[in-house]
Amino acid sequence: MPDDLAEQNDDLGAAEWVGQALEAALRARAPGVYASTPMVRQLAAKVGQILALDAGSAALLDTAVRVRDVGMIALPDPVVLATTPLSPADWELVNHHPVIGAELLKQLPAVAAAAEIVRAHHERWDGGGYPDGRRGEAIPLLSRVIATCDAFVAIATDRPHRRGLGAEAALAQVLQESESQFDPRIAEALVAALGQGTGPRRLASSRNTGAAAVERRSSSHNTQGSGHDLMQAIAELDVVPAFAPAHERVLELTARDPRARDDLVAAIEGDIGLTIAVLRRAQSIPSRQPIANVPDAVTALTSAEIELALRTLPRAAFPWRTSQLEVRLHRFRVHAQAVARAADRIARGSVLIERDDVLVAALLHDLGKLVLGRAFSDYTSANDKTIAPEERLRQEQLAWGIDHAGVGALLLRKWGLPEQLAAAVATHHTADADHDVSTIVRLADMIVHHAQSDTVHQSHMLRLAGRCGLSAIALRDVMFELPQAGGSRRRRAEPSPFSTRETAVLRILAQGKVYKAIAQELGVSSSTIRSHLHNVYGKLDVDNRAQAVLRATEMGWI
């Protein structure tokens, strides 16, 4: 290979790595700002193909999309994390983020070429944009692509302070603003990209023409999702149907004594559609923090509110699997329940993890596969069993620019579910932290794939087990117990009165360990352990450790 070509490839590789690092930093610092990036990235790639960009320009466009908002990292928390409309002063700060981002990129040689593109990605075709007021062809082409795709996604999807308008209205608005806010050529390419076309279409700038284009695109798809674009698939999947017997069981239980709700919790967790519907309803209840698990949701809601959330939910009478959608739903339900059982079993060994949060994350971890199955006719969740889950994820990213984990997280954010739940779903194939919800879900997913005779990396599984506090023998026991699992533990139906530390002390106490051993494991003094247990005994109105463990176990608190 010639030296100059080798150097070019090295530069491309460096840009990829630096772009990924900056993207990860933005995701960690401002998850709400980052949320639209995967969709904008995929859409921009399609537009770039229609514009016949060369390989170098396409790669530069991809990098620029990923880092376009990196300047937001430098803004204060009240602006970056805002969930209400911003003040004029806040908007002034936000409007400076392209400048900050460009200055940052200039300092990094691997991505310096993206600096000018990032600086100009909020300029307008008519010169009314920011920060420099550039107009027309004076705006870099790749900046114009990003501006158009970014605006479309922003209009179509939900934001913390407003509901999205959907794909049809978003495209109509982009078309209406063509020749003012947007380059007409790019708007034309966007229409073609959304319509799965192979080239630009005739562009009319009226709202009616834009709506008609989307209507023609939508009417060409069948009910099984063949040919749907990703945005349309996300918009269409607004609810997940419930299995009819589970639905009927929950409605029956809502009429029972509201003080005995453990059966209700278990019944809701037994069905993915019911779990999602109840969690979505619970987010409307005033609370100091988002509700991320079913027991907390059941505690926050009245029986009437639960019934209202479920009344109109679509139901599947039988798992006939007579359509592609039913096949995907069946595989999704079966796999999700198995992963949830394994994750709950693993979480028993963690004293600082909320097991109910783990269970919900495990139930919803593959939600994105339902969307990809609707968006792409050649997608199937039943991939080659010789390919490990991590490799499947890479194949999805290469084929469609996004993977099912990222799509699932986008869907959960669209529904307004807690960010920590969306983050766990987004990283369930990549997490590698100690005693982390997503790491537990990743290990549980690998265990289930192994039980189904799929290929998994054994070394990865053993390493993750260590991260989750499991020895090789304990991991073996989980793998042995999984196929025989006939049900879940008693579900927590009342909120726990204990602090996180008191819960940890009780869980270790239940293992038969003495004060000194508990203190060593938690890194505190024995007197601190005695103080925690004194508080526990008072809250439970019991006299000794045996009674405390028994009572807490009966209530599902440990």
C-alpha cells in the first residue's frame, strides 16, 4: 500500500475513534441533547448517498453529525438538562454551541476537518441562521445536509418540553421552509431518502405537496412493516400489545383488596405490553424521581388508574405467529422473560442494586428489534446462531447505521420513561461496569443465548460474572437454574422503608454473615452496621436479626 494511502486510512481510523469518544462524552453529559443523534446520523447518510457524496465526504459527514452538538458540553446544567422551554438568555448560550464545538474540534487533528461543518450546521439558506449569518452556497454542503436532517428529526420527535409532530408534519414543514431555511436541493434529497427512492424527486414547496409525498410513501408499505423507514417505524410503534390472558388477569386483580398487590405486580411484570403501559402511566404521577419499576408504579397508581392505562391496550388472543409481527412479538416476549429471570437471579447477589429496576430493564432490553423489524424488510431477530450478540450488534450498525439497543432507548425516551432505563437498554450489549444494571442485563442476555445454543464469548461471560460479583461456580448455578425456573420471587408491592445502605446490610445479614464481615464488605465500621440494624429493627418493630430478615423477605424488600 502506498504511504500516502496508508496515512489516509490511519487518519480515517483516528477520526472514527475520536468521533466515538466525543459522542460518548456528549451522551454522558447531555443525554437529552444526544438522543436524536442516531436518527440524524442514519438520515444524513441516506441523503449523502442520494447526493452521490464520495467516500471521504460521506465519512466526514458521519463524523460531523456525531460531534455536531459537542459544544453543548460546555454549557451550564440548567441549560443542558432543561426540561422546560428556555429563556431568551438561555437561548443565547445555546446559540453559541456551534462556535464552542468548532473550537474544540480544531484542537484535535483527527477531527479538525469537521470544525467548519459543525460551526455552520445552524446557518440558514437565506442567511438568517447563526453564528455567522452565512447564506446559500457559502454554507458548506455537509452543514446544509446536517441542518435539514437535524431539523426534520427535531420537529418529528418528542422533546422534554413538547410533543413531536410526527414524520408527515415534519417533512411538510421542511418543504415549506425550502429556499428560506433549507437548501432546496437538500430538501429534495430528504424527500427521496424518506421515500426510499433512488434519486431526487420533483419538489413543490407547499405543505400539501409535502404531506402527499409522505402519504404516498406510507401507503406503499404493508402492515408487516416491509420497507418502512426508521422514523416511520418508531412513530407507528406507540404501544406493545398485551397477551389477552395476562391482560384479563390484571383487570381482575385491580378489583381486589388494594392492600394486597403483590399478585398484581407479578401479573403486570409477566407481560411486556402491560409493563410498558403501567410504567408510562406512572410517569404522570408527581414524584421526587422517575418511576423505573413496576412495584413503585403500582404503589403510585390507584387501581382505577391502572385499569384506565390498560383498558384500550391492544390484545393478542393467541400467540399464533401467523404474521411477521406476531413472530417477532413472540420471540421478543419469550426471550425477554428468560433474560428477566436470569437478571433477577444475578441481582440477588448485589447488595447495592435495585432488583426491580434490573428486572424491567431486562424485560425491555430488546425492544428495538420490534422497530427494526418494521423498518427494514430484511431484518430478522433470529440471526445466525453462530454469531455472538456483540457481532450481531456490529452488523446492525454497519447495515443501518444504528443498532436495536439504540433504537430501543430512543423508543423509551419517546414514551417518557426514565433516562436510567433508556440508558440501560442502550448499553446492554456494551456495559462492563461493576454492579451496574446494564452489565447485569448483558450477562443475563448472554446466559439465555447460551441456554438457547447460540454462540457467546465464554471469556466475556466469565469477566462479566466477576463484574457482577459472581464466581465461576455461582455463574454455573445460574446457568443450571435458568431452564428450570418456574416463576419469580415474591414481588414487592409496598415501598421499602429502608435506605439503600440499610437494604444492603439486611441482604448481607440474610446470607448469615456477622457484623464484622458485613462491615468489611461494605467498607464501614462495625458500629455503623449496628446503627443501621437498630434503625431496621425500629422500622420493622422486631427484636432480632432473624425476625428482621424474615419480615423483609416476606415483603419482598430484600
